[in-house]
Amino acid sequence: MPPSLQVGPYTVIALADGVGPFFSPRSEAFPDATTEQWAAADRLDPGALDAEGRWRLQFRAFAIRGERGVTLVDAGIGPVDSPAASWAPVPGVLPASLAAAGIEPSEVDTVVLTHLHTDHVGWAVIGGEQARPFFPNAAYLLQRAELDALEEINPQLRSTVIDPLRRGGHLRLLDGDTSLPGGERVFATPGHTPGHQSVLVASGRELVAVTGDLLVHAIQVLHPELAYAHEMDPGQARASREQVLRSHAADTLHLATPHLTEPFITR
């Protein structure tokens, strides 16, 4: 069984899809980080540095199983011919991780795509020329602002992801914060991309934030003010990050992250 976290009636399950080095040195990704900040980040997440000194990334999605269905947050790096193949360690193993969690693709009723970077949409649509949703019974949720920025983010995804989802009536566009059928909540966290979104799972004063790329490295947990070179709007991304990390809505905040070594961090 993959790692999981129980919060009230919800089980948040971390689903591995792959692991591999980032495509550029971490010092280029966070050019303003100091030696002291890197040292603190390495103490928090030592697994993010490989033997050659490269930034070592996990690639994972999250399933949220509740009393009213299964929600998937993000769709990983995908099969060998996925859009992420130029840089990510494809093929991903998300189907095997789902099976290990006892989840059939047909059981997923909602897929939240946090944003349209290729390592988060890889299993959304499969089949090449016979393209079809990998999760055949799911509504795929995307912020309208993200779709509006598609030409700037990755125009290739229009034909490989967006159009196939639209043809089957699977794509649902959101405008800001939205409650999900299972009781979770989509929370707009723009900055990394214009329509980046995260998912909040709450029970009493306990909260899980499934962050997407709001957080890509432990250094941002410790220093949310640090800009990441691949943010489209660094100021907006910082504000979104600080809003989540400094939330007063919960006594306990769990961060469920796609790229840190451990899937869950509790603050």
C-alpha cells in the first residue's frame, strides 16, 4: 500500500510515478538562495540531493478517497510517449501505484490538474492517435486562466491533452475556488502558472494542502519568499505560497507535495 494520510473521513494517498534528476542545477532554479539556506533545506530533505550533487526529484500524484468517491490530483509524467518524455524519467509507474492502492482508473470520478506542465498531465490522456482519457469516468478540472495561457505554457498540449478531453466532454473549467463533489476544495494558487490550483482537504482543525508546484523543493517550505526560476509570476507565486503556509484556518497543516522526497510534511 502506498504512503497515506488519514484526515477525518478522507484518506490522502501518495502515488509514485517516477524519480530522476532535474534538468538544470538547483542553483540556477533558485538563484537567490544562500549557502545557509541550502544547508537548512538539505537537513529537511536530504534525499533531494543525489550522489552527483544534482537536484533529485520525485514525481507523484495524490488520490483522495472519501465517502463520496475518489479524486486524483495531477496525472504524473505518463507513458514512454508522453509530453514529458523529453526530460522526465518515463515511463511512469502511476498505473501500478494506483493498483497497489486498490484504485481502478474507472473508479476515479474527479481529476484535478493543478497546472499544465508536462510532468503533471502525463497520464491524463493516452493512446496517441486514438487518444482517450486514462480515467474514463472522471471530470477533469482545470482553471480557465490556465487554459487561457496555454499558448504561453505549452501549445503542444492543446492537441495531445485539451482537445481529446473536450471531445469526450471530460473537461470542466473553473473560475477560482470551487468545492468538489467529495467535499474537498480547489483553491486557486496562481503564480507558478497563471491558473495554478491546489486542493484542500479539511476535517475540523486539521488540513491537508495538496500543493502541486506551489512547492517544488524543501527550500520553499523554509523560505517561501525565494523565487523559483520557472515561475511565470514570482511575486504572485510567493503570495500564494505564503497564504497556504501561514494559514490560520487549521491547528495542523499537512503538505502533500509532488516533488519532495517524503510525500507528506506536517507543520
